[in-house]
Amino acid sequence: MKDKFYAYIQNLQNQITSKLEEIDGEATFKEDKWTRAEGGGGHSRVIENGAVFEKGGVNISAVHGALPESMQNYFGVKDADFFACGLSLVIHPKNPMVPTVHANWRYFEMYDKAGNIVDQWFGGGQDLTPYYLFEEDATHFHSICKKACDAHNSDFYKTYKKKCDEYFYNAHRNEGRGVGGLFFDYCKATDDMSMQNWFEFVSEVGDSFIDAYAPIVEKRKELEYTSVQRDWQEIRRGRYVEFNLVHDKGTLFGLKTNGRIESILMSLPSHVQWRYNYHPEKDSEEAKLIEVLQNPKEWVK
């Protein structure tokens, strides 16, 4: 399974970066291959200062070795080895009318000292973070997510949409990071779902990403914007940074397993602001976004 999933994310990385380069029309992804001293490595692809994308990364990794003590404590195990691979992406467009997007699809195995698999699971998801709320964009993104889920289980979308709203939440701000999408983790074999079934589900979600995001970018990338709207984008990016550094489990895992710091922090935008006690004007387009972030909506039925 680990070989099958790693081959899948290698191919998916190629598909996604090719499509995003086509949309940008100017900048290309630069690949940076790296190795981890304890075992494994990855391929980071980063795009910067393009016509459409200010900064973005589409990274894959496959790492293995002894599970660090901090992670042993987290999982409640001792003397375990692990293998983890995944694709993680974050795209920050230049135009504030185009939303930031994040996605991650991953697979994890844990072994005893004899090399036997003692646990394995899939995780992942994709979520949208707009700066200005176009409800039809949120509906489109969620519709694609629901279609991918419904192909496998009619309860998946409702369940994983709720988990996404709960996970990508800045509790210290009492607001969501964005308008959500899907989030699933610890997807293990059961009587109803084999690991092959989970692979098929996760790969269907991964394959749906371009259909979910690319049409939104194409529709919004040429819209005009003001310096005030650009400031708002950078202020909201500050909330994005806060979530990734305070709450995100993926960032924590990378830091505690001696991952490559440049790849772990590629999710941070190039330009960001923190203004003291800033609040948008009442009834403004900016306030409209905050209302939805504080009160998650059901975008599709």
C-alpha cells in the first residue's frame, strides 16, 4: 500500500503543478529534492511571484525510521518505527479576489521492532480560504467535495465537512480559517472499509482537487482590486499563519520528526500583516466574510 500511494502522489504532484503553471502563464514551479538523515526525503515544488500565484508549494515526501519519543508519547506507543508519505499543498494567489487553498493527502504505517505493521491509516482533505466571499465559489468547491465523497459513502461529506469546520478553526480568534471543505484522519480498515477502499476514496478526493479549485481561479484572477483590499488580504493571511503555527498537526508532526523546515513552512505567505485590534467596518464585504467564518454555513444540501 505504501508503494502504491507514493506512486499515486508522485503522479498527482505532476498533474497539479502542470495545471497551476498553465493557469499562471508566467511562473513555473522550481523543484528542490531533499533527504532526511533518519530516513527518506521528498520533492518540494515552489512557485513564486507569478502573474496569478504569489507563492505556492506542492510538496511530496516519504519518510521513515524510529518514531521520535515526542510522537511515541502522542500516539501512546513505545519503541515503534514508522513510515509516512503524503502530498501537501498551499497556494496563495496575488489577487485578493482569488482564495487561498490548502490540501493534503497522506498515508501512515507504524511497525513493531520485528518490522510487522501494527497500525496504518489514511488522512487528508482540502479546504478553501477566501478573502472576499463569493458564495457561488464556496458552493462549487463544496459540491466537488461532496461528489467525491458520495461515490464512496453518502455519509462521508456531512461527516468530513463537519470535521473540517471543527479542525480549521482558530479558537483563540473564535473564527474558522476559511469556508472549509473536507478533513479526515485515522481512516483505518473496518468491516465496511478495507485499506484498498480507503485508498480509492482518498485518491478520488485528490483527483477532484483541480476540478474544485481551478475554475474559481480562472473566474476571479482578472478582477480588479484596490490597495485597501490587498491590505485586508494580508491581514487575513495573518490568521492563516496563526493557525498553521499554533494548531496544525501536520506542522507539528514535521517539526517533531526533523522534517525539512523550508518544506514545512512553505505554507506561510510572502506578504502578511498583523494590525492591532483590527475590525472591518460594519456591513462591509470584509465583515460579510467574518460573519461566515464565525458561523459555518452548509454550502450544499
